[in-house]
Amino acid sequence: MLGFISATDSENNREYVGIDTKEDILLKFHAVVKGDGMHILPTLANKKKYYMVEGLPAIRNTIDLNNGGRLSAQVKSMFCGYIADEANAIIAAHKLRTSFIQHLQ
């Protein structure tokens, strides 16, 4: 992984919130571009750390420049899949909640 140390600092387990904005961008850019299938999850609100996931296939050509800059069919398909997964999770959670409440009565 890429990292930076200034002439006056030592690498002493710095928290994510302590790094420079340029370092943050370069670190994430390097992780994504180096080709290992790294994906950066959204940064947590406390900005103490962030997580990367590896092993998932990268999505290339997300914007179709030949189609007026619209999202590619692959990306649209993935978004539809995400929506369906979320809807299924909400339905399952509602059924579980209903079952739990009925069990209490």
C-alpha cells in the first residue's frame, strides 16, 4: 500500500483523519488503479479509518461516451440488482419483525 511520511514525522500508526487530503486521494487512487480489484467502501463518519474490499471484479467503462455520456448497460443492470437486493432485504426484515411481534403476543 502506498503511504507518505514527511521529513518531520515518523510512521506511528496515524489515523486516517490525520492524513493529508492529497495523500488520501493518491492512496485510494493507487488501490483502485493498481489492478488488484480493490474497492473502497464509503468512509465512516468518524473518519478514523476506511475499509477496502478486494477480489470483486472491477467495473470498467461505467460511462458510455458513445451514448451521450450515459451510464453503461452493465452499470444500470448492477444498480437494478442492488435495488432488488435492498427490496428483498426490507421484505425479509419486515416478515421477521412481524413474526417476532406475533410470537410475543
